[in-house]
Amino acid sequence: MTKHIKIIKRSISEYSAISLAFLCLLLLCTGCDNSPWNNPYPNQDSAKNIYYDSFSERPKHLDPVSSYSSNEYVFLGQIYEPPLQYHFLKRPYELIPLTATGLPKPQYFDKEGKLLEEDANPENIDRVKYKVSIKPDILYQPHPAFAKNASGKYLYHDLNAKKLSNIHSLSDFDTVGTRKLLAIDYVYQIKRMAHPRVHSPISGLMAKYILGLDEFAAKLSAVEKDKPGSSFIDLNDYDLPGARVIDDTTFEITLSQKYPQFLYWLSMSFFAPMPWEAEYFYSQEGMTEKNITLDWYPVGTGPFMLSENNPNLRMVLERNPNFRGEAFPSEGESGDQESGLLADAGKKMPFIDKAIYSLEKESIPAWNKFLQGYYDTSGIVSDSFDQAVQFNLQGDAELTDEMQEKGIRLLTAVTTSTSYMGFNMADEVIGGDSERARLLRRAISITVDYEEYISIFANGRGKPAQGPIPPGIFGNVQGETGINPYVYQWQGDKPVRHSIEQAKELLAQAGYPDGRDKINGKQLVLNLDSPAAGPGSKASFDWMRKQFAKLGINLVIRATDYNRFQEKMRKGTAQIFQWGWNADYPDPENFFFLLYGPNAKIGHNGENAANYKNAEFDELFNQMKSMSNSTERQVVIDKMVEIVRRDAPWLWGFHPVGFSLHHQWYKNAKPNLMANNKLKYKRIEPRLRTENRTLWNQPVWWPIALLIILTIILLLPAIISYRRKETESIL
Amino acid sequence: MISYILRRIAYAFPILVGVNIITFVLFFVVNTPDDMARMQLGMKRVNDAAITKWKEERGYDKPILWNSSAESAEKITDTIFFQNSVKLFVFDFGRSDSGRDIGHDISQRMWPSLAITVPSLILGLLAYISFGLTLAFFRGSYVDVSGVILCVIMMSISGLFYIIGGQYLIGKFLHLVPISGYDTGVNAIKFTILPILIGLIGGIGASTRWYRTIFLEEMGKDYVRTAKAKGLSETRVLYHHVLMNGLIPILTGVVVILPSLFIGSLIVESFFAIPGLGSYTIDAISRQDFAIVRSMVFLGSVLYIIGLILTDISYTLVDPRVRLN
């Protein structure tokens, strides 16, 4: 008995000693520093003026003439500076100068070169000229492409594979330089739209407007054939009639027709300046093999420069030391003063020194890191929606108690985009201009209850659409006069969908009483073509079938992969489909062109996915697109909206409402769906952030200690038993 | 042995050609060069001229497998398949469809993968062998029975559960390590702890049961009985005899996966935002970047073949009875 007790005592003492040592080690580690252990950033950065955010999809292009994606604009918008920008605070969205000295005014000329009045008939206009003057003394970011030696010779313009042997990234070049922004850089960039190696997505569109761009592209293609590999083509050697330099700070763009929306394009990075030195630098032998390209390392004049480009890990923007500074706006829309958005009015921007964007492919880790304070802002994915947001009795979204306790703020805004369901107008059952098809489409429009769809599948984050134009864009009419009378009626203070009986009546008039063909008695079968597949989409497909079943229509889901779906759309073999559009600029033309006949997918490979064609609508479109915002333009727009509502080529769907969250230390937050250069307005209070991070992220040790103790307790009897067995004698 | 190895290397060539053909056919059944061009150029306002130009630049304007308009050997060589495949055999991976040098990317991204897979393998081996030995040691006792039940339960749980649960428990609830992310140099350590730990826990069930079985089999052999009859203690028998002999199948099983460690883990790298080759492959698939997919599949095949050859060699090293002829 005594022997057994000794064994037990020895075992306990040995294991207790080990456990104690382990716990001491842990405590020692925790005592080292008060900063959180789960901090994904270096502790010495905690007090720094750094903005933290995440991105889920790596940018494909960082060349401003190729990039056409919002996830790329997050970076490009801060680096490159086109002539114009959107006012950060004012609504409706307003263009203001960025590097330009003022908004360029179009000058209209007829065939004889005679200057025309501003309100001249567009048919008489042969040329439109925009003279753009840029501010003097704007400097490029430090970059090796500009580096020169004492005698003024470029240091890195004669590179080859041998000289690049120790160069692996842009930061490996020892010397950097800069130079002034010149008008020629803007002209150079416009010429790059036609560069055969660059692939600008808007080259086709711009060729319709910028004088001589098509011919210029053909000329460059011929030049390229004589140039081996990726060798440099100096675009300054070739003239483009539609873009010419007047002097160092002035350039002129000539369009071949009236196009008032062109000014909006001047606020996009396609029209950002490109110094020839940069293109020359990157085109040298051996650079592409090192992955040092203009598509990877931007060169701009903006408030930030890309100091680390590792899209597999993080993208880092740092303050451009050569940035001239820009004042925070001193006026906004009503309510901005009260909400503190003008507190920084007149102060020099940018406010932050660095922005770190970390790659987060999965939404759950990104959301949890936001809650821990390691990201300053976050969107809300469906999985986390209930944790973050609740709707009050009035139906307004508000933050949950958990979010409010953390001081998190919520911002919502109806996006300038539309998510719709289209009918292929080339389809013989659902499409066409016949009254039968029109009534059928209208019946379906009433039946598919988008209010319910938004509630179930978008967590209430949507506004049912009354037509193609989203709120916030000129032409959108709110209130009773703005409803789609073919689908809604005004009751009290809100639109209410027509009854299902009315839809059935329309269906009967179309020749399908109770969803059956009145000639052969067969049930009407329609097909929804979708690239979505798998269990995640099943619920929405079931819901959609249920909607059509209300009319007795059998909806068949033809799910396919994305490539085949795109092919169906191009060939016009889809019947019903779901689609969307995000505004390039805040003008109704950017939505109506989705229904413009000559933009049809079939035959034109355009953006008119429904292949809708209506001569009256097309004529009005041509009239509307060259008008400036006015009462007359609104009248034309109203007519166009009425036509498409009557023809119903789309179920108008809904305009998504964007929800974003930010922490209390993040200042100057206001949704701006048009501007891409918003980083310079952001301000951070690092001290408050550090305090909260420390408070929210203290290591919790007791479960680990508990686990160790439990393991010891469980193993102890076995160990004792073993030791007893080992020390037992046979006799 | 050298002739054996050379023969195995020679056998590898037709295997690699076959793998290449299968990858090629599967990829192009789902994606046409037009689809790839659209994916790279973006979906908005892309015109046919841009697509044609993109295909021309990358050689995707050629016939896929057979060029009937070409002369003699060019019927085979002037095709997308030949042009894209033949350079792989000298490990010239070429450029990705987005224009980046694939070899350079691989050389950069294999290190984060190795930072996760190598410690996972070493620590996993130590842990699984220890657990396997412990269960074998306590065979038939409540420790063994409950351990086996626990292993079966752990085997039955999805790997995703360990990842999400681990991130929630250790990263979010206990605040001990970052939930996700990565860094370079020494700073990478704190980011690797959680994925390594989760990888280790996720593998406990299956590996411990397997190692337990190996050790139990060894413990039933005659030499163990002889050792015990000589009066050796249970621990001495276990650690000096059973463990050494049990390591032979374990070692050969490990050698086969050694080269594959470079490839990394697709799911773990994605969830923990680790910039390794696993996430590189996943990204390429989602972006329809055939050049990267083809290169990674080829590299994976080569590494697997190397693993098999190394396994054969390791047999001769750990078991003197085996000879390669």
C-alpha cells in the first residue's frame, strides 16, 4: 500500500512539475508585452497612421489603360490622377477638377470648321474640342524611370538581362527621380488606348468618338510588326488627330461627334497621364522576365504610391512624398456639417501615411479580424448579417447591440447599379414585339415578387426597381409619379405590386389562361438560363419556380457553367436570364444603352443582353445622349422609360443597397459610389484603435490550462497502473 | 540501382505526356480560348478584335491538337498543345495568361507552402508516432479503447470544421494567434502556428490509428516475445525494438510525400490567406489561366514521380533485404 502511494505521489509530482513549467512559460510569454498576440501586424506599427483594409480578389491589371475593375480601382484611383474627379461630399454627383485647372468646356464645330453654339443641333456638329489645362508643378512619384545622373542622362534606360541580374523588384533600383507632369503625358495615354500590346477595354468605344483613333491603331499595328518582342514604341513619334499637345500644360481632345458623357470618362484612370519614360523603362530587355512591368508597378502623380505589390499577400500604398497636397472639401450636401463631415474642411490631404490591404480570400476570417479591430472597415456578408444588423419596427436597418458596444458605425447607400432579370427578345415565345409576348412579360413582371426576393436573398439590402435608372442618377423619378404603372400602384405612401389576379388576366389575354396554351392546352414552359449551380443557388431557383408557378407556368432552370452561359448569351439562345450593371458614370445614358438596339448581343456583341430593339426608343436614345441635364432631357427620359416599361424586356429587379461598417476611429466616411480616389479623404485615430485592439484581444489562457489538467487527470490512472505493473514482482 | 533509377526516369516521360494530354483535354473541354481571353480582358466592353489579338499573342489562335492546314510535322507541332507542352519538359513554364513569369512565381510561392507543410510533417510525425505508441503501449486498456474511439470521431470530422473551428477558438476566442495572414521572415512564425496546429489535429485520427496498427503488428512478432523473455522492460522493448522496426513502413510512406510538400495545401492556404503554391493553383483555376494550371499539374506529377523513386530507394536504405534490380 505504501509503495503504491509512493508511486502515485511520484507521478503526480513529476507531471505537476512539467505542467507548472509549461504554465510558467506561457505566463512568462504573456508578461513580455501587453500588446495582443493575435495582432497580424508588427507591434511597432500599432501607433502609426496606417489604414488597414482587405481585398479578396487579386488585381489583374494595374495599367490604367487596361484596368476596368472596381477591385483594381481601389489601388489605381489613389496612384493615378486623371484630369477630373467627383466631389467627395456633394450629391448628386458632381465633377470637379483634379489635375485640370477647371472643367473643360466643349467647343462645337461644323464641317466648315465654324464654331457653333452650345445648343446647336447635334447633326450639324462635325467636331467637338475639349481643351484641358493642367495645374503646373505637379510631380510624379519617385521612380527609377526618371532617375538621371549628374550629366542629365537617364540612369536606367539602357538595361539588359545582365544588368538586371541583381534586380528582382522595383525597390532594388538604388536611385529614383521625378519630373513634372506635362500635357504630353495625357496625350501619350490616350494614344496608348490604341496600342496593339496593351488591350484597352474602351478602345472600341473611344474609337467611335476620338478623332482618328481607329486609323492610329491600324498604324501602330503596322509599326508593331516591325518591332521585335516587347520593344518600345515611342507613341510621341506618331500623331493622333484626336489628341494633341498645345503647350506644356495644355492639351486638346477632338471628338468626331457630340458626346457630353465624355467628361465623365475624363475622371477615370483610362485618361490618367503616362510618362513615356515609364513605358520605355518597363519595355527594356529582361524586365518582363523579372515580372517588372507597367501592369505591375504603377507610376503616378497621386497622393499615394504602391510601395509593395504582392497581391498574394498584401498591397501597400504609401504617401507619395512628391504629392502637391490638396485641401479637404469645405462644402457638401445638407447634413454633412452636422454629421462632422466638414470637420477637416480646408485641411491638407492625404491624412494617412500608409494603407495596407491584406488578402482575405474567405469572408469569415476577414469578418472576425474586423471585429478584432485589425481592419478599419468591412462589408457585411450574408453569413454575418444577423450578427451585425437588425431591422427595427419601422423596417430601418440598425446595428445590433454587439456592434454598438464596439462603437462600430453603419453606412448604407442605394448603389448606382441594377440587378435585373432579362427576357431574350429574340426568343419566339417570350420575346418579340407582339402584344401576346408583351402581355406575357408584363404578367410575369407582376408575379415575380422582388420585395420578397430582397427580403429572403439579400437580407433586405435592395430597393425594388421601377425602371432601368437607379436612384441618384439623373432621370430617376421618386414617389408616386416614378412608379412603374404596369407592375405597381400607389397605395398610401408606397408602391404596391398589382394583384396576382391582374397578372393572370394579362396571361389569359396573352393566350395562356391558367398558364396553358389556349390552342393546344399544353402548359407553358419557360427556361431560366443561369451560370449559378450547386446547393447555394437551389433556394433561389426554387423560389423563382414558385413565382412562375403562381401563373401556372413551369419554369425550367437550365444551370450551366459560366463560359457556356456567356456563349448562350452571345448567340442569343438563352430565354430568361439574370444580369446586372454597375454604372461607369452617373448618367442615364449609361443605363439606357443597355437597351439600345445597335448594342444588342446578337450581331453586335454589345451590352444589350436582352437584344431589345425598338425604333422609337433608339431614336430617343440618340436624342437624349447628347443632351445636357435639363427639363427637356427629363421629358425625353420619361418617354424612354415609358416605352421600356410597356415593352417589359426586363423584370426590372432591384437596385442593391450597399451596407458598410467602420470602426469609431475611422473618420470622414461617406458612401461615394462614383469616386475611385477616396483614400486621401480618410482619417484614422491610431491611439483609439490601439486602445481598443488591446482591450478586445487579451489572450485567454484558462481553457488551455483546463485542457492540460483534464489530460493529466485522464492519463494519471493509466500511468499509475503502468508503474505499478512495472514494479510488481512475480513472487 | 542506378540503372533501375534511370529506367524509372525513362518510364516517367510517357506518364508525364499522358498527364499533360489529360490536363489539356479536360481544360479545353470546359474553357475555349475565347473564354480565357474574355476572362483575362474583363467582361465589360470587350470586342472581338481584342479577343483575337489576345489569342494571337499567346498562341491560342492555333488549332488545339491537330493543325490540318499545316505541312508534315507541323500538323502536330503547330498546335496549342505542342507549343504549350514541349517546353515543360525542360522546366520552362513560360508566362501565365496574365503575362507573368510562372517559374519566377513558383520560386517565390513555394516558400510559404514549405513553411506550413514541413513543420506540419515533422511535428505531425512526432505527435502521431507518440500517440500511436501510447495507444499500442496501453493496448486493451481504457486508454487504448477511448483513444481509438476518439480517433474514429476525429477522422469523421471534415477538415473544414477544424479550420473554421480552429480559427474561431484559437484566433477569435482565445486571441492567441492571428486568424489568418502571412508575413515574411521571422514574422511568418506567428501566422504558421494555427495552420500547422490545425493540420496536425486534423491528421491525428487517421495517422494515429494507422501507426497504432503498425506498432501492434510489430508487438506481436517473435522478436518482441524474445526480448521480453530476456527480461527487457516494456518501455525498452517498445522504444528500442518495436519503434525502430515500425518506422520502416512509416518512413517509406513519408518519403513518397516529401516532394509534394512544395505544392502546399489548397484549402488551408486559401482559408489562412497563405501565398503558397496551393492558393496559386486555385487562383489559376478560377481565373482560367491555363498556363499556370498546366504548369502546376506538370510540376505536381514530376514531384510525385520523384517521390515514388525516392520511396523505392528508401526501402533499400532502411531494409537491407531489399535490392533494386
